[in-house]
Amino acid sequence: MVFPNYPTSVCIRSSFHKEYNEKEIAVFLSIFMKSESTFKLKVKKARAGLGLFALEAIPKGATIIEYIGKKISATEDSNGKYIFSVNKKWDIDGSPRWNTARYVNHSCRPNCEAINRSGRIFILAKRNIQAGEELYYHYGKDYFEGLIVKNGCLCEKCHASVNSGQIAENKK
């Protein structure tokens, strides 16, 4: 278990390798390597399950949080919904709950965007975000067509258009 985004994890792993097993190292890293933000954020109930909300205003262009997790080969058979593609060779498995960025939901009209900076994924504000707003980014074409279209998009934009279509049908 190596978290390549954090140089200290390599030191921790090599120095403790003989004394601790992989599971113990993973627990240790999960405690100390949580995704952190300079902004106050909160995970709470949202339209699509759990979502990440801003507790304070976030200016346009600000880096909000890093999407972190275990670096895995892009060729691994991983059907997890928290797999973030970094490039053709590597993905990030962001499924651990300590990866707070995993709670940023999809939207067809997002207020955030995911940016790859040298193999590390960061969530940035696309516009000014007000306190109390849920954070969203577009998950990308493959994820959208593979999972979201099948199950129905729950974002505010799509949900509103579905509801307005149903209202129009009911008026006929």
C-alpha cells in the first residue's frame, strides 16, 4: 500500500514495513493522510445520497480539496464508483471514507471542476460558491454514459427538466 501523492507515505512504509503488516500501515495512513481543505466543508445528505457542502464562501478558481486514495493500475479490473482516472496508466481508488472529496457529486451544471496536476487530482471552484451550496463537478463522458444515464441523472438541472416535462405531460 503506497500513497504516491504523499512522499511521507513511502518513508512510513519503508521504516515500519518490518514491524507492521500492510493492513496496519493502511490504517495508520488513513488516519494521517485525510484529504484536507483550506475551506470549511461538511458531508451531509443530498439529492444523490451524501454530498459535500461549503460552510463558507469559496472564490472562483480556488483549490478546494484533493481527491486522494490508493494509486492503482488503470488496467486493474476495478468497477468501483470512486475510481478516478489520472491517465492511461494510473487511476486513484478514492473509495475510503477519509477521502472527503469522494462526496463531491456529479452535475450537468457543475460549480467545480477536477484538475490533474502532475498525477494528483484537485477540485477547483469554477465560479464563486456561496456558503451552504453543494459542491459538484461533471464526472466525464465515460462515467456519465456508463453509470449515470443508466440510473438517471439526479443533478438539479436534469431533475428540474424531468419534473417540468412531467408537469407538461400532466397538463395535457
